[in-house]
Amino acid sequence: MLKILGLDHIVLRTTRTREMLDFYQGILGCPLERELPPEVGLLQLRAGHSLIDIVPVDSELGRLGGKPPSQDGRNLEHFCLTVADVDEQQLLDFLADHGLEASEMVTRYGATGFSKSVYINDPEGNIVELKLQP
């Protein structure tokens, strides 16, 4: 029987590589861990114990995934990242300081149990849930 330990990685296809890197690296603080040549098209960012893979749609890997992402045909509903060492107001202030609109902060259930979380959107319109560490 399998025992799932956590989120390993997600793959986000993009037409806006620079904006996606600015968002995930610059705002959310996910450092670049590995990068394949641009023609191959894979940037891997560290998100705690997990990775966020950014794949430009015009690269070798990106073309394998079909059409570019769009709001009426997303390939991802949302994903959730646990945020450590920040309280509710600090997180909301941080997001506002970066010009990001956030949903209402409410208690939701996730892999680590119940805690408060908020939804934001990345530059491609993917929904990112930021969950406070319980």
C-alpha cells in the first residue's frame, strides 16, 4: 500500500515566464533550484519540501502539453502552499504590499489539518492557496 508523504511538485505551463518567476521567486520566495537549457524549457523552484516547475509553452517540454493555459481551459484548479512563521495580518499586509488581491482569510482543512488560508492568483491566473502553518 502506498503512503503519500506530501506534495512533491507541480508543473505550471506558462506564456509569461518572467512574470511567473517574479511571482514565485520574488514575492513568494521560492529559490531557483535547477534550470534546463531554454530550448528544453524547465525551471525548478524550491517550495519547502516540494518543487514548482515552470515550463514555457514555446519550449520543447511546453509543446508536449498542448495549447497555452487559459482561464476557460486551465490544467490546474488550485494548489496549496503551507506558509510558516507568519500570522494572518502579516500575510495579508505582505500580499497587499505586492499588489495582490486576496480572498477572505478562512479556516480550511488540508494535509496538516485545519488552519486559516487565503487564495491569490499568479500571473497566469492559477489559483494559489496560502495556508498558515497550524
